[in-house]
Amino acid sequence: MSDTHAHSVAFVRTETLPQAAAPSNAAGPTKWMRDNLFATPANGLLTIAAIYLIYLVLASTLPWMLNGVWNAGSLAECREILQGTSGACFAVLTERWPQLMFGFKYPASEYWRPTLAFVLMFVALAPVLFFDLPRKLLIVTALFPFVAFWLIWGGTVWTPIFALLGVIVGYLVYDRFVAQSFAAGFFGGIAAAIVVWTISGYIVPALAPEQPWLEAVPSRDMGGYMLNMMLGITCVSLSIPLGIILALGRQSSMPLIKWICVIFIEFIRGVPLITLLFVASVMLAYFFPPDQTVDLFLRVVIMITMFSAAYIAEVIRGGLAALPKGQYEAADSLGLDYAQAMRLIILPQALKISIPGIVNIAVGLFKDTTLVSVISMFDIIGMIRGPILASQDWNGLYWELFLFACLVFFVVCYGISQYSQWLERRLATDHR
């Protein structure tokens, strides 16, 4: 009886069986290739054709690049070293590296100044790009434009000090009157800053010593990739707040402000950037006092900033229009005034929606800085097309120089794109 009873009790396993490995065709690289490259016969044919095309490109370019010459004084010397074989003459990059980066007039003994400003730029951008860092670091961000200006242009240190003083006074005036009216605070702050800067024009020459702290370098002596970076960073930094103001002005209930913003945006968006650059080079100086010489770099910054701000304004206006009406009503129910509602509720959400469009315009703007070469500003493209290719040593060399220009622009634009994707994932709180 006991044996029969023992066999009638069901067996219960106390330990689980080890998990079996998935079939080779259901996991790993095989599954990935089947799902992404050979999911259908048409996808398989396209994959094979793409692989063959990549093979043809690499088969013709890799030997040319791997057989490149990095040490030579001219194109003729490169050809002697290659002895008739196919190979790139990368020696032009090493021999003309300072000109490609800083232009051909910037003093060689002062290269450390723009290099230091470039390094400080990452320190200043860190608390803005990565908002988990301590907010106290924003002081470095606020001081960076004035420090960078002094490092790159040189001269007396009193010029950036008074420029900073004008910004501080303008902000204090804005903070004092913005509670009464946003327009009063904004335009009052700008007027106060302009007054301080005008007064500084008379005070700085008296305070400046005969020998400046740093050797003064005029804008016409700046060039190379440094000029592209300066124009890109300056114009993007200025066009975003200006675009926000234009977007808010276009949605204003005041007809005069609304139509001024509408006319400005539609006119600028209807004119090619290269036309605005010619206007900056030839005509914009006539709008300033006749006894004052307006720097060409400043004129170009004004035009590029206006151009990109008009496009950014439309992107931000789309973000504002995408917000539900309940967000505006919620701000009103909390008793917030216009400036508080925009700063705390409306703009943070609208800017989050507008991130892809703003980044797209920023990338396009940075690439469009190469157009300044048509108005005799020697950026990296201007240096390649002008002094480098015009010299007898490197006349006839194109691929190596323009591939290098493509590479440096790609690195910056790809970095901006990857950061924007990270920022979108970081701010995607509504999907969590």
C-alpha cells in the first residue's frame, strides 16, 4: 500500500531548469541582419547593391588616403615622393595648418589667445548644455563673452569691463520695470545699456594706457576656421533670444508691435542670405554716423543674426501654437503676469517642442558662415580658395583641402545633432 501511495503523489520540481540558449537564427547578429538587411527580397537586393557601392568607394579612396604624404614643402615635392603612384598630399594640411585655423594675418605669437578662448568656451557652455551642473557655474557663462572678446581682439581690458557694466545696468532696469510692462522693461533695459556703452566710448580712451595689456588685433586680420566658429557661436547665441522676442511680438495683441514683427520676419525670410551679406559689406555702413567706421565683422554678425532670428521666430511660433489653450488659462488662474507666465509656463514647453527646428537652423547657420568668403572675409573656405590655392607651392590641390573643411564642419554639426537628440530624450517627461 505504501509503494502504491508513493507512486500516486505528483512530483513537484524544487528547482527550475536552466534557460536554454535561443536558436542561432533567432538572436544575435544573424537575427539583426535578417530583420534589418534581408527582411524581404527587395531589401536583400538593396543591401547587396549598397555593400557593392561602399566597396567601390572604399577600394578607390582608401589606397589614395593610406598612401598619403604628410611631410612635404610643396605639391611638386609630394609628387616626387609618390613617384607616380596614387596618393593624397596631406602635407598641405600640416604646412598650412595655422592659416587654415587662424588666417594668414593673425599674429603667430598670439595663437594661444584664440586657443584659450576655445577651451574656455566648453567650460562656459557646460552649465547651459547640461543643466544638472551647479547653477553657480552660470557666472562663468555670463563672463565668457567679455573674456573671449578681450582674448581674441586684445587691446585694453577696460573695453570688455564697460561692456559688462552696460549689460548689468540694462538687466537691472529690465528687472525694475518688467513687472509693470514687459515692453517697458525690455526697451528700458536696452536703452540703459546703450547709454552706458555710449559713455564708455569717451571714458575708455582716457583710462587705457599707451601700451595695451594684449596686442590689439583688428577683425580684418582674423580668418580661417576661427572666423567660422566666432560667427557661428555669436550669431546663434544672439539669434535665439531675438527669435523668441519676434515670435512673442508676432502673437502680441498690440497691432503696431505685431505688424512690425510680421513685416520684419517675412521680409528677412524672403531675401537670400548672400544678398544680406552684400548689404552688410556695402550698404550697412551708411546707416551709422559718417565719422564712425563700423567693423565689417560687426556688420556681418548683425545681418546673419537677423536672418537666423527670423527663421527661429517661426519655429518658436509653431511651438507656441502647439501648446493647448489650457496652459495659458492655467497661468492666468495662478495670477501670473505676462512675463511670469511666459518665463515659467509657456516658453519652457514651447522651446522643448521647438528643439529640432532650432537645432536645424543652428546647423544650417553654422554652415552658411562660409558665405562670408564672397565678401572678402577669409574664413576656412576663403583661405583655401584664396591664399593657399593662389600660391605656387599648392596650386592645383583641391581634394585634400576641401575634404578637411568638410571634416571639421561635420564634427561640429554632428556634435550639435547628437546633443539635441540627447536633450530631447532628457526632456521627454511627458512620456515617462
